[in-house]
Amino acid sequence: MTVGAAPHAEPAYTWGPGTGTERVLEALRALGREAKRTGEGAWLARCPGPVHAHGDRNPSLSITRGTDRALLYCHAGDATPDIAKALGLPMLALYDAPLPEREARKRSNGSARSQRVGAYLYTDRNGEPLARKVRLEPKSFLWEAPDGDGWRPANRGEGNPRTLYCAELVAEAAVVHVHEGERAADLMNAHFAAHGNTDHAATCAPTTAWDGAFTDALRKKRVTLWVDRDEAGEAQARRAFDSLRAAGVEVTAVRSRVEADHADAFDHLAAGFAADAGEPFAFTAHERSAEQTEAEPPRTLRRLAFTGARFTALADRPAPPPIMPGIPPPGHLTLLIAPKGFGKSTLSDTIAAATATGARPWEDGPILGPGRVLVLSLDESPEVTARRLRRLSMFAPVRDGWNLERAAERLDVLGSDREAPPGLLDAMRLDDDGFSLLEATLTDAQSTGEPYLGVHLDAWIDFLPFDTSENDNRAAARIAGRLQHLAVRFGCYVLVLHHEGKPAPNATEGRDPRFAGRGASALNAKARCVFSIEQVSGSPHLRRIRTVSNLAPVPREALFAVADPKGAADRDELLYWRPSDEVGEYPIGDFLAIGETISTAELTRRLAGIEGSDQPPGDAKRLAIRLRQRWLADNLIEVTEGGAGKATALRRL
């Protein structure tokens, strides 16, 4: 393969068939050091380099199939040129193709800098491929999904398999070592295989988030949790540790005996330490208190169950009040769904301010509060909320006397701001840590005698944990269920703002609110009350609120004006909400041609068809009567009153 050499230059090389990785593996076989596959595109072998001139008893050479070359790394310190020389290969032989072809491939991939350096195969416990995680340099990752006999880039909602790495090995092992990344897991599994240790397996989560499904997979195992030597690694490991400990799993935390920053199990093994020689680690700053331990779920539920007179007494509890349009019921999770710019945040702030001040959210509305309200927004800053509330207070009923200063006394608003401490927004996401923070906040307020009457989250997608898809029904059900539990436990309403999804093709106005939200349908299913905001056709200043709830009888719709009729909308849109009796712009030409005559009953049927199949007949009839009155006042129709049981007739002039 080598055809010549020039002084002080690498020998000229002719590329034949095969890749650089295949050449390396073949050269190792020729030396009697056949590599063992440890993952997709990854191998481990005894290194032939000068450090191991007298042998390499524990395999220390990692071979990874890169984008355009074989990547070699000796954990004992042999340099790549020395390894290549020992293999009888020039450095150029590690590359798949000559330089011009390599550069062309890089450009076709969109970047000459991004290098594919490894891939990790995720399977189910039976070894069936689920997804492949690709590592790039500079360090980043992307997901691929199975595509016949090959792989393709994962679409949104695909990729992350939400199963532990090396699930097939984990299922058979009695002792499982949990790491932060696949690289450490691969090296440790190779270590176990080399020593014939079939009772042990190494794994990691596919992302930094720890899922309850991972805990379930480890319930009957003894777990060793490897903690990386950095703050982020400790935080990630603590989430897994707490989840496993709460489930009764026997878990021990250790870390690498290599004391360098960011050192992990990979560095530990590479330095020659044994897999069972990790340095014991204690989460001393996060130990559970005796109070928390006592609060853990009991081993039996019988003493907590409702039975006998205690159960029958539940029927005597006060019946829930009727659901009011736009007013979240206390003790439950409510969704507020609308497209961007339809007034979700304005309505949310109106409810918050009215609750904090003990006022009405709009004229003739119910009196809310007074009480504390917690507003968490990753979508808008507290400054925007403050300015909006100042404008809103200009149009609130004067007799209620609510203004920004009065509302601010019982409002706690958190969001992105120049004064916000680092990490605040991440801490507010609804993972295990985020729920712990929210629960502690509600508990603290209750203990001080000023409990929160309401919690506002703006918006749903912003509060999802990192790497959680908006389409993930399992995650949506789990998070929404925990929010509902907090609402019941603390007696407050939880109002979650959510974006509307794209309407189905040929969908009519007024679709069912239960299916209006974007992403996972489980979110709407878990909410006890759903409000959907829609714009009335032809009337930019009118909004219709549709309501769905299984708590009590509800109004099917209510009409609101969202701008000041005296011109305040010229200064700012969506200034405030007020109930409206307007009927919107229904052009007469959509119902009647000139000279055509129809009955009021037929107009009612046509309106019901336009408004959607869920339009109550009574609402459509009232709308028909209001339209008839307006068209008559505008001299667009003449009305003939029916007699002897005949319906009223409308004739267009």
C-alpha cells in the first residue's frame, strides 16, 4: 500500500477500497489484537503503541468511526501517530479518502467544521433498534431514526427513545452502573466483558433529564451512580439519585478517583482504576430532612383511604360553583388556549390583578379574591406585565378601585429580567427540581398565613423540561397531573396559557376547545377546565370564549370586547376585556340574495352551521334574532310576521 517516501514527508499513499476504520481493524487483527465492538461505530482493543510495548492486558485503545476517518484514542497515553506506526499504517491511511474528496463531503454536509465522531445505538430490552445518537465535534449531538435498513435524521418528536442506553444488557444485569454519557458506559461495558463479569452492566440516560421510566427499569437492581466532578454533573446525578431512592432502589453514589475537573468514569478507568473502586460520594448538601422522610408515601394506603362515615361525608361538601367564562375554578388546573396575539396574556393578567385586589375582572363580572397570586412567565418579562397592568387599571371599574399599586401588594411575578439571578428560568421548568421549587413556594406561602389563590404559567411549552417534546403525551400527562395535584392540595387555581394548534384542513370556525391546543392531547385531557379564545369573524375587536369542563354546568360561549370603545385601542391593542352583546360582522350577502326570502328558523339553522356543530340551538336562535334586528334597522330587509303557526319571514331589499 505504501509506494514511496520523500525525505521529512509522510509516504505517498494510494487509497483503495474500504474506510480508514476498516484498515485499522484489519491491521489489529493481523497483530493478533482483534478489536471488540462496544457500540455503533465504536470498538475497543489492546493498544500496540510504545507505552504497551510489552503488552496491553486491559484493552485501552478506543477506535471510533468518524465522518471521514478512523479516530484513535489510547487511554494510557499513546499518541495517534505512534499507534498508526505500530499498526504499519501511514497517518493518511486513517482517512477514508483523499483530501479533496473529504472536503467535498464536509461541504455537502453543510459545514466543514462539524465532524461526526461517533454514534450510540439505543435499543429496547430485546435488542430492537429504537434510535441512534450521533456525536459531532465540536461537541454536539443529533438523533437519527430507523429507516428500513438504514438511518435518517429524526423528525420533531422522534429520536430521543426515553429508554436507558444498553437496555439489553441492563435487563440481564444484577448490578447497574449509571453514568452521565455513553462514552463512559461503553468503556465500562468493555471492561466488564474483558473480565467476564456478566452480572454487571453500564448505562446512561439519553439526555440530561431523568425520566421515571428509567427508575422503573432499575427497581430490582443494585445501582452504582457515577457522579461527574463538576456542578452540572452533581445536579444531574442528584435527580437520578433522589428518584431511585424514593422508589426504594438500592443506590450508591461514587465518583472518579481522578481529581481533575469534569473527570468521570471514563477517566477513572482510563487511569487504571478498577470499576468497583469509585470514590464514595454523599449528596451532603441535599440530604432529605426528617420531615421529608416522614412525608414519603406510606407502605399501606388503608389508613388514608376514605371509608364509612368519612366517605359518605364527602357528598355533603359544598357543590362547586358554576364555571364562569374566562375565570379559572379554584382547586383545579385550567388551560387558556388561543393563537398568538388574541389576548391570552392580557386576560391572564386581568384575572391575576382582580384576584389580588378583590375586585371584578370586568364590569358585571364576579368578585375575585383578595389573595396572593403567583405569576411565572418564561414568555414575557415582569416589566411587560407591570406595564400591561398599569394600562389595564385605567379601564377597570372605578368602584372596585384596583390599580397597579394595589394589585402589586399581593402579586409575585417571576420571569426574565436584568435583575433575575442566573439559572432562575431553568429552575422554573417543570422537571423534578422545578416541581420541588413550586411546591416549596406554595407550602411557604401557606405556612405564613398568606396562601396563593392562583398560579399563572405563561406559557406551557416554555415550562417543559429540556429535551421534552411538546408532542410527548406521557410527559404532558405526568406534568399536568402533578399540576392538578398541587391545585387540589393547596386549594388554588392553576392557570396554564397554551398556544393553539394549526386547524385541520377545511376546519370550520369554533372547533372543540378540547382539541384546540398544540401538541400532546393528554394535556387537554388532564385539565379540569379548558377555555378557548377565538376571534369573531369580521369583528377584530370581538373575542369568543368557549368553555369545556367536567366540574359543573358551563356556558358554551361568551362574547367579549377587547379594546376600549372610546379609542384607547389606538394607543395599544387588547387593553381590557368586557362582556359584549355584539353579534359581529355577518354580511347579509352570506345569507340572503336580493329579493330572497327565508324564515328566522332557516337563518338559525344557517348560523348554527357556520358556528360549528357544537353551537347550542338556543345561542344560534338568539344570534339570528339580533341579526334580524340589526338588518331591519339598517333597512336591509323587510319582515313579514307569520300567522296561524307560520314562521317570521325575512326578505332582502
